[in-house]
Amino acid sequence: MEMGGAPFDALMSLDPETFARESRAVINFLAGYYRDVEKYPVQPEAMPGCLRTLLPDAPPENGEQMDVILEEVWRHIVPALTHWQSPKFFGYFQANASTAGFAGEMLSTGLNVVPFTRAASPAATELESVVMDWMGKLAGLPDCFLFSGGGGGVLHGSTCEAVVCTLAAARDRALSRLSHEGILRLVVYASDQSHSTFQKGARIVGVPRSNFRVIPTSAASSYGLTAASVRDAVEADVASGLVPLYLCATVGTTGLGAVDPVRDLGELAREHGIWLHVDAAYAGSALICPEFHEYIDGAELADSVSMNPHKWFLTNMDCCCLWVASPAALTSALSTNPEYLSNVTEESAAGAGVVDYKDWQIALSRPFRAIKLWVVLRRYGGAGMRAYIRRHVEMARWFERALEADERFEVIAPTRFSLVTFPIRPWHEGDPGDDAVDALNRKLLVAVNGSGRAFMTHFMVDGKFVIRMAVGGAMTRMRHVQDTWELVREKAKEVGALTNDSGQY
């Protein structure tokens, strides 16, 4: 008979029978959660410190049974969560989950190998190389980014890591022809719509804050960069004795879903020896659909490309694909070869051609992410994933059309993928000023989120407060989008956004 809470349970912590029983309990718990998640307020009313008051000050001396632990999760943890898997979650960008993604994650954590070198787990390393070529082909990337074409890819945890690694590679490539002090002359370029991780990454690799160029965009270019604006900035820096280092082109910006012209920027980057990185963290998943391939036109001119399957590709956190045209440029910046990681084997004698993923990332240790993405690809296939992406795009376009048909709202940027951006609009010359209109939009967002019936986030563009509706949840259906539209209309009226016929707010 098992003694619950016995101190010696830890000595049998991978007993197969206990593993099977307790894993089933967790799966049943999560199945119940997914069944009911639509009923929960998407964002909780959880005050800071709420959980600390419910939990002990120290861990238990004797272990407890899994059913006791799960009961506490149900009573204390779940009510204080923002429910990212709710079909009514439209904030930030989604963190996709799926049955296949969960199964892949179980295999990854269950096998629990650490494939930092090929010798540390040959199958894990080789599966990652295969999966990265599969994903590159699905997304329509040029052959130069595939292992089969002389490039290659790696699975990171996030775009932030991919950015730091590619910045380090670009830095070392530039410093190989400059003195070490040349780092003070290196310049990084991004738009005012690019993710803030590029500024953080530039600082981490030693680029001075004053050498980060935030290039303005405008509605005239649908908030995408223009080659002319980048060229002006680059030429001014060159004239000042600075060295252009790195340029970010984004396909699907966080705030508005804007797209930068990859080919135009790639030609400019080649002209000046700039490392071009294409950040498709969110919208990269849509590139598997031929109708979106135009947005990656010119990618053969880039040095690196990244996208996050954990956002919109049914792959549970975490999973970021990074492809590079020159693996040697990346590994020369990131590789270390201590003796304790050396293996006297036939493969080490062979040398060339062996991928050691420790040299493609910041950390040494790494999980077996490849099996998770592989299971998703095997389970749903290219056709299934294209249908999944297209369904969300159609939902977003429905919401956009509903906004355009209601004179109280305006759509700020075209809905290219599944992100819709909108505020309440001012009506006529006698309307309140921008501050008052922004205040009204803030009230609308607070009212929508406070209802618990949906969750959205906001962005600032051209000094205006804009609401973001990001469609992309695995459980989201058209009825959820339609219900959210009715909620927005209802709350808009409550906060004072009346129709034009009413004459004023």
C-alpha cells in the first residue's frame, strides 16, 4: 500500500506505475480545464499579492499526493490566471496550444534528453535539422536557408534569443575587419514598429544606445519601412564615420501587423554590407499559405529569418525557428569547445558536417524541441495547418468589415493577417480633442476586458490610442469573434461613443 506523503517517494520519483497514474490525473485535469475555459472570465480580478496570502511561507517537509496538489491548483492558481487558451483571448499574440503540441511536449520532457552536441543525443540533433528544413520549405524560404542548400536552422526558445545570436554574429563579422574598438561605431536600424527586443539585443552585444536608429514610419506606407528612409539614415551614419551593422525587416509587426519591404531593404543591406534579419515571429506561420508568399519576396538577400511556431502554429511554448544563410557566421560568434564536451568518437574524427547546437545558441543546455514541432507537423500536415491559418484570417477580416460598417470606428492599418487595429473615431469638427478621444478608447478597452467576456490589448500609433484584436486561438471559432463584436458595440455605447446621428459623444 502506497503511503501518501512519505519522505521516500522522491527516491522512486520515476516509478512507471506512479508516472502513468499521476500523468493521467494531470491530463484529466487539463481536459476539464479546456472543456470549461470558455466559461471563465478571460482576465481575472487578481490583486497583487493575492496568491502569497493563500500559500504557506515554506515548502512542505513531507510530500503530498498529486490529487491534493491539483485541488490546490484548481482552487488557488486557476482563478488568478489570465486564460491564454480561452477562445475569447484576443490580446498580445496567441500562445498556441494543441493536442499534438502537448503530446510533443510530453515526449520532449518525458525523454528529457539534452542535445547540446550531436553525441549528447544523435537523433535529437538530426531531427532538429530535418524539421528546420521542413519548416523552411513550408514557409517558402529560399534554399539558401536550408541545410540542403548550404544554410541551416536551429530551434530557440524565443525571438529574443534569435535576435541576440544574430546580432552577435553580425558584430563579430564586422569586427573581423575593424579593430575591437570599432564596436563603438556599429549602428543597428529598425523601424518605430519593430519589436523592442532589437533595442535590448543591441545593448546586450555592446552596441551603444546612441547607435540604435529608430526609423519613423507613417500611414502612407501602411506603417512599413521604406528603403528611402533607411538609406537616408545609413548614408548619414556613413558620412559621420559610423559603420552600419544590422537591419531588421519585420513581416507582421506587433502593434499593427505592418510589413516591411524585404527585397528593397535586402538590396540596400547588400550594398552597404549590413546584416539583414527578417523578423516574422507572428506572421511567419501565415507564410505556409501561398497567398502570403509575397511578403517574404527578397528573402534570399537576408542573412537570417525567424518565426515562432508557439504563436500561431499549434506548437506549445516554447519554440522559435531561426534560419541563417551562413551557419559559420553564427557558430564562429557562439562556439566554445571545452575538453569536457569533447567526445572521442568516429564522428568527432570525421569533424566537418556535424552539427553541435550548443554553438547555435546562447545557453549550453537545451530541450528536445524538435520532437514537439515534428509531432505537430506529422499530426496536422501542411494542408491542415493552412486551413487553420486561413480560418483565423477570415475571422479577422470579418471583424474588420464589421468595424468599417460602423461609423463610430475606424480601422488603423489594413488587416493583412489576423490582427485588427481600431479606435473609436471623432465625428466632426466640434468633437473633443485627441486626449478626450484617447480617454474614450481607454474606457472602451477597460470595459471590454472588465466584462470578462473578451480580452484585448492596445498600441499607440501617431500619438493615438489604438485597440488590438489579435485572432489566433486554437479554440476560437467565428461565433466568438461575432460575440466579441457585439460586446465592443455594447461597451462603446456604454462609454459614450454614440452614432453620428446623435450629434456628439
